[in-house]
Amino acid sequence: MKKPSYRVLANGNFALNHDWLVLGYLVPKDVEFNGASVPKWLRWLVPHNGSLIYASFIHDWMYRNAINTKRIADKIFYHVAINTGVNKVLAYLAYLAVKHVGKGKY
């Protein structure tokens, strides 16, 4: 899976440089994301701008716009994490976190 290029904005958030087509979903460029939603006390281990950032782009886009279902968005998060090089244990733990704590427009 090709990783999209992104930039850091002046406020510390991120935006894709180009539209990103991933698994049939189009995440548009210039949409602002805050990175992986990792609690501050855990960022020493899992930084919000680390390897989970690619999965967070598609996941946040799906949650923000209620695209498909929460269950599918969470599974796509896991799939994208694995396919962009995230360690399988970290990807699974992050998947469990979004599955049980994630809140979107669902």
C-alpha cells in the first residue's frame, strides 16, 4: 500500500498533499487531521505523528463523515496500519482502542 505524502500545518496538525485513494475510499487533500489520537501520557510509546498516522487519516475521515459503519472504519484502520508497516501487536492494540473508545458521527 502506497503511503500518502502529508505536511505539518502551523497549528501542529497534518494535511495530505494529494487526494489519497485507499481501499476504494477517497481521502481528499488539504483536510486537516490531528494525527493518531493517542493520550498524552502514552505518546512516549506511541507518538501521534508516528507509524499510525496513515491509518488515522482514513479512519478519522470515515468517522468524521460517517462513511460506511464504525465497525468497517475500525477494521480499515487495522488493515491500513498493517499495510503501511505498523507492528502487528501495536496495530492490534490500536484497533482495540478505536473499537472500544472511538467516537464518530455514527
